[in-house]
Amino acid sequence: MDADRLVGLAAIPGLASIEETSDGGLTIGAAANIADIAAHPLVRRRYTALAEAAGGLATPQIRNEGTIGGNLAQRPRCWYYRSPLIPCLKKGGDRCYALAGNTRLLCVTGGDRCYIVHPSDTAVALSSLDARLEIAGPNGRRELPIGEFFAGPGRDLLRENVLEPGELITRISLPADAPERSAYLKVRERESGDFALVSVATALTLDGDGTIGKARVALGGVAPVPYRAVEVEAYLLGRRANDVDSTEAAALALPNATPLPQNGYKLPMAINIVRRALDSVLGTDVEHRN
């Protein structure tokens, strides 16, 4: 790719900062380093799912150089989309070549002619923590919930997010009242340096009597965008933590899944790690349900 001009962003004030806000929330500049986010004391203490997602992302070299904005805006890793030799649907072609090929890593829900999965670990964690994104461009700034940032193939075949030409993510905001207990888990083929086959971020707030007052469950590796398991959330909401059956809750994770010929393994995998994540945030002994 040739370019007449390159614009450097590193010197923009605040773009790499991680700061507590006056109301007790947190703002993270889009150029903040993944490793710095994973190690930040406030992130580790109050936004644990994000710290765990960032800390297990890719390799140490990538975590030390990569930014959270880049992680959120990355392109899908579908083999057929990435190949310069294949004119797939997502590149303006007339078909999804994956359907007649290797579907092992593709989505099990939400596919609409194109069956990519979004590869971002931090997107899944941020989805469970009610994050908001600030976007800047030629027409000014705008802010939106993270769930409105991503665009699946049913909305736009050629893009994965709502960034317009000339726009960039400038800041991620985490609210002071984000769910207080959170965890992030993922399953991958290699212990290090690999993308998630399936991932989950679970975040809960317990009221004074032990009732679940806020519940967020987001999955990665199963859909073209970070997938909110709203049926699991509905099961949890208003239930006393001691009364939660994590196996029963996790079984609700993907009610409308339609796996492709080679990726049906993702369904039991997703259900299992949702159960494990719930046990983690509820303080339940994981072994008792195995």
C-alpha cells in the first residue's frame, strides 16, 4: 500500500493515558499499551475482566507494542478473507468461500452470508463492563456504547465497525458503577500467542442481601461481533447468588446457535467456560459441578 502522507498519533496528549475520573470511573486512551492496561492497579482491582483479557492477549511482544484501540478495530482473521487470492464476499466478491472449505474457526451464531468471528479479547471484556467509546473525526466527536461500535455482516458486509473515513477511536470510558465482580476466560489451541476459539467475560454486581443486581455475560469466538448472552443475564438478574445453578445458567448461552459442519465443538466449549466464569465470579468451587 502506498500513501502520500502519514499521520503520527503518538504525540497527541492523553491518547495513551489511563486515568481515574472524578466520579470514580476510568478512561483509557486508545493508544494505551495493552501491557500497561493489564498491569494497571485500578484495572486489576475494579475491572478484572479487562485486566485478564489484556494480560492473556497474544504474546508479550505484542502486548508491549499493541494498543487497545488497535485491538478493538482489528480486521477478522478468516483465512479466506485474509488470502489475496480469494475474492470473498467480504471483499466485494459474490460468495463466502469458507462455507465450502474449512469452517472450524468460524461463527456459530449471527452469521449472515459471512461467518467471521471478531478476534478482539478486550472487546469481549469491555462489553461486559458497560464501556463506552469516544470517536473523533472530521465532523467532531461522538460517544457510543461499545455494543453499538461493532457491525456484523447483516449490517455491513464490508466493515466490522461504524468508523467512518477519517475517524479513529480516541478513548474508552469505564463507568464507576460497572459490575463489581468480573472474570475473563478463553480457550485456545496453544497456551500462548493464539486467538481464542471461544472466550467469555462475566460481570456481576451483588446487592446487600446477595441478590444479583446487575449481570453481564459476553462471548467471543462465536459470532461476528462480541456476543451478549442475554438469556444467561436474564436468568441471573434478581436471583440470589447462592441459588444460582451455573450449569443451568450456562446452558442458555447460545440458544439460537447454528453451527457449521466443522465448528459444532464450540457449543459445549462455550457452555463450559460460561459455567466456569460464573463459578469464578460467584466464588463457587468449580470442581463441585464437574
